[in-house]
Amino acid sequence: MDAFYASVEQRDFPEYVGKPIVVGGKPEGRGGVVATASYEARKFGIRSAMPSKKALQLCPHVIFVYPRFAAYKEASKKIREIFERYTDLIEPLSLDEAFLDVTENKKGITSAIEIAKQIKLAIKEELNLTASAGVSCSKFVAKIASDMNKPDGLTFIAPEKIEEFMEKLPVEKFFGVGKVTADKMKGMGIHKGEDLKKMTEEELVHSFGKPGRFYYKIVRGIDNRAVQPHRESKSLGAEDTFAEDLTTVEAMNEELDKIAEVVVTRLQKYNLKGRTVTLKIKYHNFQQITRNYSFNKAINDFETIINTAKELLLKTDLENKKIRLLGISLSNFGDAPERVVKKKNEWQLELF
């Protein structure tokens, strides 16, 4: 979707149409962060995750709009219903983005480009919103293509053009390559796909770890990942950003109690238990850290989760720190796998 949150606001409130708007926290006081900027705001250099104060400096007449997540979820649900007219192989990435496998589709249409056109048209006519589509034979290339001609774009990368396309692509455009990795690559003289292609798989693994294998394959157009309509969740949690920074342990513990209750409710709803409790902390300066603790046996009870989270909190440096966000999550669902080992002529069962 194109500037999804901002586009929903402009659709629902005509007074915002054609004006630079930012969906996110207002810059007063501690200030907020830009969740989405309309295309009118982006012309001034405003981008997602930018501090709202910076957005105001770039565009003094920008309009700040508080997020309405219920409205965005409702629009996302209707978009999903349009997708389902064509295929059930849908892998959502977020409220406003998804992979669709239309190899065998419900309407028997033989052109993926035609399906993309029909979906874009339905979204525009029925929801008064615009979407951009990327069409190709792999998830990686389709993802990149979807960002190439926004807004309201449609880009097709033919199978025989993929390697050429990847060679010309700047490394920062590679899906999964963040700023830190892109800067590291550039420091090694890797600026485009053609530079990346000169590296052996061993060299990439040595420099980037396991992702190096992915980079080696993807720059050659090798991506056989299937669209997964029922991806298994690897973690479940909740977090909250506070109107005022937290400065005392008592206040932090009170907020952790609330967050833990939400986490436990969600775990029990899906009948999940996890072995690893992770505490997420974001400070007033946007520095973020995580701390975790793992059990041998999976848990989902409130007492264990909250006590673990509070212990993890106390192990961080809290002196003179202001906290703007706290989060708790559970991962590693299920008990630890068992293995049988022999010790001093005795067989024993262990968890690892």
C-alpha cells in the first residue's frame, strides 16, 4: 500500500487531501516519531521513524495526526478480502503488505500482471486507496519491484532479466540489508549487486555470517522460498510507548505488570508456552536494548513472566535513565528438546 496510514487519513478526512501530513506522535514536549508520512510530506524529506521535531523543522506547516489503528486494521481486512478473490496463498508481512502466489489462481487468469492490475483497480474503486505491485517469479525480486514506482505503480521483472536487474541494484535496496550492513558493504567496495557478485560464498559468510549465504544466492536470482500463508509465529509479546518518560523503578514495574497481563492473555488465547522471556527497553534518546532469560520448560503463567521481566530490568543500568518504551515477549515455544547422554556408565535424560 502507498503511504498506508496517511492515505487512510486523507481518505477519511478530505481536509487533509493534498497536504503534508504525518501520522505519529506530536513534537511537543518529549516529542514523537513519524509512523507514516504522506507523499506531500515526503517531498520535504520527511521519512518514517524520523523524530517528529525533525519533521516539523523540515516542514513547519506539516499536520500531525494521531494514529487510528482500528481504521487501518479495518482497511487491511478489506484488502485481504480482495486478495482472497484470487488466491488463498497469501503471506502478510504487515497491515499494508503481503506476498501472493497466483501461479494457480481462483479465476484461472494466466497473467500475473493482469491479476496485479485487477487487484490494484479493486482497491482503488472499493476502498479509495492506492497500492503498488511488484510481479516476478521470486519473493525477493517481487518485493523490490513493488517499491520501484510508487505511488500507484506496477513493476514486472521477467525471469530472464533478474540477474541483470540484481547486478544494477544498489546494495541498500536489497531486501534485508539495513543501513549498518549497507555501510559495511560500501566500506568493502561493494556498492551494487555486480560488486556483491564478485565475492565468493565463503567470503560473504566470513564477512556477514549466515546472511552471507543468502546474499550469495539472491544476487544470482536464486530464491526458492515459497509463499507461506500460515507462517508459524516465532515470538509473541506486547509493548507500550509512554506519554511521559518513566524515571523510577516503581513506575517501570507498574507498566510491566500491565504489559505482562496482555502477553499472558495472548499466550493463553493461542495455547502457547515459551521458554525465553525477552525484555525490550527503549530510552528517551531512542537507544534500544533487549535482555532475555531462557528456561528448560516452557511457561505462560503471569508470575514467572513478570518476575523474570522485573529481574531483567534490575540487571540493566537504570541510574539517571529515562525510559519511553517497555516490551515483554516470549519465544522458543515448547519445551527444550531432550537428548540421552551417557555419564559414568549411566544413561541420563537431559534438556538442552
